[in-house]
Amino acid sequence: MSQQAKMMKQLQQVQAQLAKMQQDLGNLTATGAAGGGAIKVTVNGHQQVTAVEIAEEALEEGAEMLADLVMVACNDALNQSRDAAAQQAQTMQQSLGLPPGLF
């Protein structure tokens, strides 16, 4: 097999793995919490918020505190989601024998 044919085959593998990873990210969920679990925010691997839970006692803290807690929970969930996506990309990169830092 020629060098060009090998490269084309590897490129096809990368494309297939990327498509699978995108699909897997849609199924991934991460939940961030704040206020001792009074606020919970769930996001998917595409960085979209899919659920927000606010416990009754969090409503008694006032609008400013509630906004801060929601922001903390969102950031927590998004960080977890990004970390999971980065781990998936690193695993895919290693399985394809690609150099580090490509994704």
C-alpha cells in the first residue's frame, strides 16, 4: 500500500472517530452543584444546559445569592463536561497513534 493510501485510510479513521466522539458527547452529562446541593445544573457534552434544579431553601436567600449559586453550579458542570470531552479526545488521539496536542 502506498504512503498516500495509508494516509487516506488514517484520515478516514480520524473522521469516523471524530463523528463517534461528537455523538458520544451528546450522551455525556455532567452535573454541577452549589450551596451544598441546593442548586444543581446539568449540562451535556455539547456544553448545553439540560436541567436546573433549585431547592426551596435556596429561594429564601434572595435574588443576588441565588444568581451567584446558579453561576457557580453552571461553571462547575461546564468544567466537568469540558474535562470529560478532553479526556475522550485524548483517548481517541492515543488510539489512533496521533501526536499529542492535536485535538
